[in-house]
Amino acid sequence: MSLFRLVEWVTHTIPKTSAILNASFFQDREQLVVGGEDGQIMILDPGNREDCNHVLVTAQTKYPVQQMASDKFLPAMENILAVLSPTKLTYYKVNFANPEDKHASLDEIFSHSFQISAWNMCVIPIEEATPQILVQSIDCKLSLFQGDQCVFSNIPLRALQPGPIGYCQTTQTLFVANNGFLAAIKFSLMSSGSQKKINFDWSFNLGDTAIHMEVTEGSKPTTIILCRRHVSAFNSSGSVVWQIRLEAVGMAMVLYRSLLINNTQFNRLIIATSDDTLLIFQDNKLVWNCSSQMSPVALLVCSYNKSYENTITMMATSGKIVVGYLGTEPSLYKVPEEKVIVNYADRMEQFKALELKIKESDAAGGGIKKKEGIQMKLTCGEIGKRTIEPNAASNAPYCNLLVEFSELHNVSKLQINIDSECACPSKQMVLNVPSSISISKVIDLPFKVLFEDTQVDRNARYKVTIDTNTSVLPLNTLFSEFESENPQAIGFNLHGSESTVSIFAASKSNRYRIQSEHISLLQIASRELVRRISEASKETQIGGTIPFEYMQELLENINEVSIFDGVRM
């Protein structure tokens, strides 16, 4: 569960709300503009602490509000609000009687009418000129407006379903996401007035319905598209920079810049999903998630005053508007202190008894020393080519095992028991050295000491199969100390015995098979093979099953040996 949650700061419920916008009209801080389906436009000032109503102006228009934008659209005029309706693009002027006035008026300047209903719009910034507005209709026709003039109308992409549009000033490229396709068009081709077919710089099949588009400027401009099930980022050449797969349906998205972290290397974005969750990303890396307690259809990141900067503004379909911030609600409950009555007279008697014990200990020979037991250290030496033991095979290699003991203070007799799984010339050695304390150590002898390479046996009775999730490794590489050159099969012979075990590698099925006539050799070879695969490839997942009849037969053999030893004794 997320530590953070959205803490509500300001909440308004305005029925039939359809669009929200953050804009700065006075006092160098942002205000919230709310548009409704009934044509109502309301400007709120959540950063005003003196008035809890927060309403600066309320105006009633005749047309429903689809989208809004605020910029210096007209020369020598500020505080311009552009409102897009299905049949009109209207420019309003926000007027204040004086700079300190907390109430304003919304006056209409002029408007553009449409024959076909409009769908959405985007602002086209122009260097050393007033910004322009590009409007897209439901038949995917694009119309550019500059002030009270229509610059051009064009249909660059024939589509049945209009989608988000965006503009990159750095590359002067227009992005259109209609019918699930993202297309990049040079804006100069749109404004040239030529009747020729317009060619795209590049296009990409999104495979989903585009909901929202954000375009970043800078040395590495990025176009970020929010679809229902994923978020995709593209560079200026049309290559996918990164993608995010959403577990729930995406509802809204907003890009923001941190006022404390001035790093433009990463894109910071917030995504709202249908399961009432806000996902905060740094590019495609999930930084945090929290519950929004509503399903927003519009998101903004605003700074309404200096105390509350980078606050999140959300709008739901029910008309609820929430301005909040990510925070925690620490528990104010404090565990009451336990009241313990201390008997100081008894405590002093306890201290005196402890001091007496310490003095007696010092008089007996100093402080209490920690007793340490016998320490034993085992070290394997280098492997020799041939042993000189008379009872061993002539071609059996040898390995010196160094045993070191320490802390043998009062030990009068030391007994060493060697428990070996293979043949050994001696089972017990007794060393008379300066107690009944016992310690045990287990050491795995090198595989080369136990086996030598031999011919493989594909008809052995017992077999075990090991599955892996990666390609098989060459066996002559895994067992490089042997002289085999076959990467798919290798055989081993136990020194002093005719028992063999074979290992096979299947590259098509990514499996290893171990075969032998002796179940005990299957266990030794399987353990060694798994250990070497794990050391060679850390990411390899290893699995396999041992047939139950193998274990049953091994237990029967152990039982027979135990009975035989009992009869012989």
C-alpha cells in the first residue's frame, strides 16, 4: 500500500463540468478556469486564503465548452481566454477594475464560426509574433486562426475518428493521432497553400485509441501519447524511445516540471487510470503511485500560491474538482507510558550483590574469559596427475587435503573420523595430541579427483532430465579440466571402478540428460552439473524431477546393506 495519498486542499463540485485550465491573470500566480457543458465559464482563485469562495468571475455563454486556452493571442492585449465550442472559437478578455480587485468580468472580443462541428484545438507558438490556434473538426479538417483571420483550412489525413493534435516549435512539426495512427507533418507544408498531396515525415501505428498528447521542447523533443492501455514516447525521427503498459485504462495525463529539481533530462508525468490510481513516472520509471479516490478525466499541475506549489488539480465526470497534494497522514496516537513503581531499597540491595560478585571474580583471577572450542580448518591443495598409493588405481589423480587445528588448550586425545562416499584406504586415524569435545566439517573434493573421462553410454538404465530457460552450455566448456572436445556429450568413469555416468546436452529443447547404471552416481553428477551451470550463468533457472522409483530403489539398497552389516557383526 502506498505511503502517500492525495490530501485535499480545495474541493468544488460544479455540475456539467467539461474542461479545466490553469492560467495566470493577476498577481503572478495561476488561477483555475472551469468550463461546462451548459456554457458556463467560471474563474476560481484557489490560492486566495482570505475568500473561501475562490470565485473571481462567472459568465454564461450560449455554447458548450469543449476546450480552453490562454495566451497573448492578440497584439497589445493580455489576459485573453480562447474558448472552443462545437460551432465557435470565441476570444474573451478578462478585465479587472484595478490590480487589487478580487472580482473580474469576462468580455467577448470576437469569434469564428464553423460549418462542421469542432473536435479539439492546440496552440501554435510563433517566434516574434502572436500565437495561433489550430482547430480540428470531426471530419479531421485542420483550420489555423491568427487573431480574427483564418490562415488556412486543410485535411492532411483522411480519417473517420479524430484524435489528439500537438505542435513542436523546435522542429516546426505538427503531430496528428487519428484512427490509431500517429503522423508527423512539416507545418510549412500545411501553411504553403499548395493543393498537392501532403506527405508525412513519418507515421506509426499505435494499435490503440489515442486519448491525450503532450509535446516537449528542447534539444531532444519528445512526443508522448496516452492511449487506453499504454503510453508511448517518440523522438523527432519517429523512433519509440520508451513505452509503458498500463494495468488499467488510462484516463488522463499531464507533464510537469519540478520547481526544486531543475533537470530537463527526464520527462515527469502523472497518469490517472480507471481504477482510481495516480501513477507518477520519470520517463518510463515508476516513481510513486497513490490512490486518487476518484476517476479523473482531466489533470493539471498548478502553483496557486507560494505555500502550495506544484499541486495536483483533478476533474471527474461528476463535476467534482479537487485541488490537492501528495502527503501522509501520520498517526497522532501515542502509546501511554507504563507507570512502574520502583522500590529503591530493593534495587540498592541488588546492586550491592552484583558488586560483590564482580569483586570475587577479580580476586579469583581477573575478569570472565570467553571459552572457545576447537577450531578446524580444511584446505584443498592442487590436483596431481597420478597417486603413488599402492591400493589405488594407477591412473587415479590425487589431491592433498590440509587439516589445521587451533584452540587445543586442554585436549589430551584427538580422534579424526573420515566419512567418504567413495573408496578410501583408511576409515579412521587417531592422533595423540594434547576432551570429549566434537566438531565436524564437510568438504567437497574436486570432481577431477573422483572421475576420469571415458566413452559415453546412451543405453544406461537410470536417467535424470534437467530443464533450463536458456540455451544449453557446451559440456566441454563446463568440464574444461577434462580432455573431451564434444560439446553435447561427455562420459565419466569412477576411479578404481568400472561404473560410469554420462551427461548429454540437447540444444533444441534446452535440456541436459544424465544417465548411469548406478543411482548414487546420478546424484553426484547432477549436483556437480547444476553447480557449474549456476556459476556460468547467474540468470539461468534450473528445474527437473527425480522419478520416485529411483528413490525407492536407493532406500532398498541402503536397507540391504544395513541388514548385511548386522548379520556379519
